[in-house]
Amino acid sequence: MDSATKKNLQKIACKVRMGVIEGTYNAKSGHPGGSLSISDTLTYLYFNKMNVDPKNPEDPDRDRLVLSKGHTAPALYSVLAQKGYFPEDELKSLRHIGALLQGHPCIHIPGVDMSSGSLGQGISAAAGMALAGKIDNKSYKVYTILGDGEIEEGQVWEAAMFSAHYGLSNLVAIVDNNGLQIDGPITEVCSPEPITDKFAAFGWHVITMDAHDFDSIDKAFEAAEKITDKPVAIIQKSTKGKGVSFMENQVGWHGTAPNKEQYDQAMSELSAQLKELED
């Protein structure tokens, strides 16, 4: 990846993180930690990989994304706003009654391909979309993002078995391996490790990447493009709360909104990061 492209993606990702903080602060609820850990990956997908057009969000040939870890909707909404699916001001009404953007992705929102939030179900929906693409001889890809705590759900492994059985090479599952879930470290709650070995045992091609290094992200998705006979699982090592110093690797920020003081500090840190990238 050339330096200009990487810097542009870094700037967009920083703005996406600012949108996450803006949304959860105004909602007084939500899930900033896991939203911040997937901000770089979503930025890469929507601005450097996926075939999508905000002016034609229902294009039958578009690539699809299912946010299986639907509680991190603030990140998805923020990247969709950056892409131009709806105005950025909508982020301030996150979770408000009657607002466009509710607490979990809803299919009526421009750019959202599947309602999600009940953990484990998103990857099943993505597998169905991928199978439909195969049956219809379509060239689109289906991407789904799961949490590492989410994959403790048995339905995830039913979907994994199904996807390998039907050779869904148009399906890419990204596991956000930030090591924390709502009740604590995944290794203490109900360890899903070894994640790479498990997906491989279910017949998937497995790739690992650094979730906060765009060169690593680009290399992983380019490698995934070359797999033509089975689904691909990308296990991304990430930091929960990435980009906001006091949120990083803190399990308490899984589902806690920042107060005014915390909002100001987070936005100040992210604004400084953005300024450094723009200089």
C-alpha cells in the first residue's frame, strides 16, 4: 500500500473513531470499546476494498457486510456517514426514540445489509447471502465481523461448518480478537482459543493480521482474494478502545458511554491524532 493511500485511510479511521465517541456520548449509552477496535478494518473495507455506492445502496451486485457483533453499530454508522450514506449529524441522535440510528444495525438504514445484534446470528445470515451469490452466479463478496467473545456461541460453528461444506469462497469472516468481552477477558469467561486452529479444523482458510496496521490489513485482504475454494477467516489482533488512551484494554468500556469530561478528553486526543496526520 502506498503511503498516500495509507495516510488517507488513517485520517478517515480517526474521523470514524470521533463519530463513535460522538454517538455514544450523545446517546448516553452504547458500546465504544469494541467499536473503536474495528474502526480501522471498517475504514479499509468501505474505502479501499468493497464494491459499494452510497448513491445506490440496494445495488444487487454490491459487496455486502454483516456486522455480526451488532452492538458495535456506532463504528458501522460512523463509517457509513463518512462514506456518504447519511449526514454525520445523524450520529448525534444515536439510540434516540424515532431516530434513524438505533442501538443495533437495522436493515432500513441506508448501507446496512442485515439487522443484527443477537450474537451468533450474523455469520449465519452472511453465509446465506454468500450461498445465494453462488447460486445466482454473482461476483459479490460477503464480509462479516464477529467478536471473539461472540464466537463462544454454538451457532457460529454451525455456520462455519455450513460455509465450508458449500465452499463459500465469496465469504470472509473477520474475528475481532481484542481479548475482552462484557464479563472480562475471554480466556477467563469461556476461552474460544485457539481461534485459528478451530476455523482451520472447520475447513476454512485462516489468515491473521494486525487490526491497526493498514499494511497488515491490506496484505490480509489481498491474500483472501486469492482463495477460490473455501471461506476465509481473518483473525485480527486488536486493542479494545483503540485510539482513546483511557479506554484501551479496559473491559469497563465494553458497554459504557463517556461523560462530558471523558468525551472532551477522548475528542481532544483524537483531534490531536487527526491534526498530526493532516500536517
